[in-house]
Amino acid sequence: MDADLARAWVAAVATSVTEHAAELTDLDAAIGDGDHGVNLRRGFDAVVVALAGFEADTAGAVLTKTGTTLVSKVGGASGPLYGSLFRALGKSLPGEVDAVAFGDGLRAGLDAIVRLGKAAPGDKTMVDALTPAVDAFAAAAPAGFAAAARAASAAAAEGATATTPLQARKGRASYLGERSAGHQDPGATSTALVFAALAAVADA
Ligand code: ADP
Ligand code: MG
Ligand code: MG
């Protein structure tokens, strides 16, 4: 991944979040406060503006800027969490980024989210989509970047679907207790969009 591919990825996430804003907000209305689509849209719109005026030669610089912008522009839980993911990913990337280095960066991003949010797999959060995505990316990295991104996207989508029967143990949805079961987690759903966007730009 180079700086142009990083920019294309973030732009594709912004487009996807806009297209799916209503769906994300509906999911969050069921088990949270109904703002997840709005939060991410505001955040990634701000990222697109910030990156337009930002000169960067490396994917790492682009993704670090993405993370710091998300942290500063999104009020909800998802802003600091996604911000930490992109910032840790960006900071961990070397100048030249192959699939293995990117997989290591994703692992650093997952670690940052877990450090901040303390969620474990099965707690019905974005971690339930991110963990299998990071594992799948690393496992498929020897087959190349595009193959790894496709594997990660499929794993994230599966992880998001698998949150439906779970009872939330972190975030606002946990306040509902047993009533949180039966709804797909909004953050896991948006994480699947993030990896679908990565697979799309990597294949282009
Ligand atoms: P808020 O809950 O502050 O309104 P959002 O609606 O934007 O923020 O994001 C909600 C999503 O954030 C949840 O669906 C869940 O995936 C994720 N989330 C919440 N708390 C945590 C946490 N502690 N660790 C990981 N993810 C979390
Ligand atoms: Mg919310
Ligand atoms: Mg909120």
C-alpha cells in the first residue's frame, strides 16, 4: 500500500459510510442511541477534507492523519476507537508497505482498540468483526495484498453477522442487558464496511 492507495481506501470508506448511514443509524437506534451512521459520516467527511489539504508521501502518514482527525471530530465511542485503530495502523507502517507489514499494522490497530475499549471477542462490539478480519488478513498475506484484503473483508462480514444473537457487554448496548440480543452490532457492521472498502480498492 502506498499513499495513493491509502487515500483511495479512506475515500471509499467515506463513500460507503454515507451510503450506509441510515442502516448504521437504524442498527444503533435498536440497541444504542441512534447516532452511529451520523457519527461516522461526520468523521469521515472531516477526514476527506483534512486529507485534501494534507501532503503525504506514505500510507502511514495518510492513515495517521485519518486517525487523529477521527479522534478530534467524532464525539461518540466510535470516534476514539476508530481513531485509535487508524492512528496505530499508520504509525506502525514502514515507508514501503507490503501485505505482511500491513497485516502487522492492522494487529497494532486492533491492540489499540482493545487497550482503549477493553472489549473482548464476544462482547458484541466492533472487535467481533475486527479480530477475525485481522487474523484472516495475516493468514492470507503471503498470497498478496488484494487476496488478504478479500479474506479480511469476508471474515469481517461474518464476524458482524455473528454479533446478532450476542448480549452486549461493552458500550451503550450493554445497558440493555438481554434485550441487546437479536440485533446486529452497529460498530461491527461499520467495521465490515471498512474492510469491504479495502478489498474494493485493493482489487481496482
Ligand atoms: P456511542 O455509543 O457513543 O453513541 P457510536 O454509536 O458511534 O457511539 O458507536 C457504537 C459502537 O461502538 C458499538 O456498536 C460498538 O461496536 C462500539 N463500541 C462501543 N463501546 C466499545 C468498546 N468498549 N470497545 C469496542 N467497541 C465499542
Ligand atoms: Mg451511538
Ligand atoms: Mg452517541
